[in-house]
Amino acid sequence: MPTGQCETRDGTEEAYVIQVSKYAQSDELYRRALQSIPQGTHSSSRKDSPHPFYFRRGEGAWVWDIDGNRLVDCVLGNGALVFGHGSPIVREAVEEAMAAGLESGLETQLSVEVSELFLRLVPTAEQVRFATTGTEAVMHAIHMARAATGRPDIAKIEAAYHGWYDLVFVSTWPDLAKAGQPENPVSLPGTGGLNPAAVGSTLVIPFNDAAGAVRLLEANAGRLAAVFVEPVLIDVGYIPPTPGYLEAIREATDRLGIVLVFDELLTGFRVAVGGAQERYGIRPDLSIWGKALAGGQILSAVAGRADLMAESAGSAGFVGTFNGHQWSLAAARASLTALADGALVRQLEDGTRYLAERFDQAAQRAGVEAKFHGGGGHFQCYFTSEPVRDYRSAARADGRRYTCFRTAMLDRGVFLVPGYTGHNAISTAHEGDVLELVADAMDASLEEVAAQGN
Ligand SMILES: Cc1ncc(COP(=O)(O)O)c(C=O)c1O
């Protein structure tokens, strides 16, 4: 966070300075939070320096913190808030569902209608089941893939994030010094406390190296039930697949009898209405959805081929008190209806493209080596001269320059993610003047980065 403002006042005896921080209440609340909450936050991803963002209220693209600072929010609930904050689309639907008096635990006409609407928008899916978090939907996909194949293990792409339990919290943002050779990545725990046997069983494959990934899948095929793919690697910013990569994984998994799972939590209803599978024309066997699915409300989905989804009705159980929560399903119906014709998805794409153009021009003017990657309203700015095509090239970007850029953006009223391999976003409420403000802030912030030198 930027440093506090200084106000000077003359006293009767001598002049003295009072430090008035723009973030005094946030500082104070953080000190309190550390007493009752580990790290002071209820998700480690909200940790920030010198304190987390303490939200007071939000409206569209804007958020106010508890100190009254107003910022354009480009974090947007880890990319979930596709319509921005407090969108009437979502709010009215949730209020109506609340008034009906059912939260969860019973099936309704709404549960069926939202399933049908989802399947219309995601043509590769023949059946769908709704859960709460992405982590749970991923877990169920693993259970179904195991039940269908009789094999125990999974593969995932280096640095892709699929949730936070033992089998998938593997090699997420790994330390490059420990990560092994690019074509043969080591499976590293993403956190302490995981079962080492589970971590070791998960095969890590490279992104955008089709030959390397296929070679590893072939060598391990006998034990692999599923391979999980974040088709655009958004959990390290925004890295699209190079032509042929997803096709090669599809061909290999078909040939080797491995279930191909696309994790569309970030790509779904953003890079195309039907997600990355629509944009890149690849048909996965199963896919995972969330975030924009219910306009940022608490809902995830696992969907796919009917013969695989049949495992969910048979040998792979699917239970959960809050599965198919009515308020979230109401939000999903409203969100999917609003997104269905593709106009808002195109608006997000156009907004991202506009920011990319402005960033590239400004970086060139300022003489800063940097790359703007984005699509579907997600973006990241990498301070590097090398092409960013996988986690390793992203991780080699200059984190110090990103921090300088982010601080300068914050000073100009734009809130970005703290990490240089994190992902930023715009919502459908980021248009017109708001988009101009972000673009102008980028111009000025790149000048500041240039002024800092190397
Ligand atoms: C691509 C992807 N998959 C899965 C997850 C896990 O979802 P959740 O946080 O709802 O458990 C996330 C969360 O950020 C994600 O970005």
C-alpha cells in the first residue's frame, strides 16, 4: 500500500508533524485480526502488504475500503464477479429466492431449469451436477474418472490451480529452484500438511510443450485416470494455449483412455460463452465451472459426457448439504440468461483488448520491457522481454517492477492483485470512463516504472 500522507501543523511551542495514514483504520483492523485469525485473513490469497484490503462497500466496478478510499476493483473476487459488485442481475434474483424460503436440501423446479439452461450454453456437456466450490467439483471429477477407468492417479499442468486438497494442490506456483527440468517437472507440494504419497502420485506436465506433455502421459498412462487442464493458464496471469497444444492433449488422452477434464472456473462464460472448449474447439470429457457461473455467488458445476456422469449416480457418490443451493441457483439462472447471447462476453473481450493496446503503447513510450496478456476480461502485465508461454517464463518476469507498477496503479485509484503471477480482471461494469481511468493509470504507472530504472 502507498505510504501515508503527511500534514504539517504549527503548535504554540514548536512545529510538529502528524502522520495521517490513508489506511489508519485498515492498519488497526489488521492488528486486531491477527489476534483472532491466522494470517489475519480467511483465505491466504487475501494476504497483502502491509494489510489486506478491508472492504466497506462496492458498486459496479468500484470498491470502498473501511478508510473511505475509493478504487476501481480489478481483483473482483478472484475473477468471480463478472458483473462487478452488487449487480442488480444477481441481487434481484437472490432476493427473490430468499423470499421463497428455501436455502438448500431439497430439489426444485429451479434446479432442473438451471441444469437445462447450463447444458444449452455448454454444448459439450450432456449432464451436469451443481456443488458449492470449485475444489469440490474437481474432487468429484476425480472420483468419477477413477470409477470409470479403474486407475488411481491424475496428471495436471505445472502451476495450474484446481483447489486446495492433497491431489491437486501440487506444483502450484512452485519454486523454480526445486521444480526440476521444464520437460519433466517435479511434483512439489503447494503447501505444508499434504499427504506426501498423494502429492507424489500426481504427475505434473508442462504447459504449451505438446511433445513433452504427451511423452509424460504416454509413460504414465497405466496409472492415470484423468488429466486436468486449465485451458488458458489464468492462475498465473493469462497464458493462452499455443496452437496444437490442447489438440495434442485431446488426441493423447483419447488414445490412452485417460479422462480429459477442462477446469473452466476462470475461462467459463468469459473467454466465450461456452468457455475455452468453445473458443478453442476442443471437446473435453468432463469440465468444471464456477465463478461467473452464478455471477460470483457460491456455486460450482461438474459436467460432461453422459456415460462418465453416470458414475456420479452410481459408484462415485455425490453429496453435500449445500449442493445446488437455491440462492446461488437463482443467481446462476439470472447470470446465464444475461450472458447467453454473447454480447457481454464480447464486451469483456473488447475491454481487455482496449487495455492491451493502451498498455503496449504506453510501455513503448516509456521504454519499459513489458507484456500485457489478456482475454475474456482477465489480464496480467508481465515485466519481461521474453515470451510468456508457461509458468516458468511468467515466474522469470520482474516481480519488483510489477510491485512498483501495482503501487503506482493503487496511488491512481486502481486495485490490482499483489502477485506478479496472479490474475487481474475487469467486469461488465468496467466500461467507458472506468476503462479510461484504468488505461490512463497504466500510462502514468509505466512512466513511474521507467523512472525507477532497472
Ligand atoms: C481454475 C480454478 N480451479 C479451481 C479453483 C478452486 O475453486 P474454489 O476456490 O471455489 O474452491 C480455482 C479458484 O480460484 C480456480 O481458479
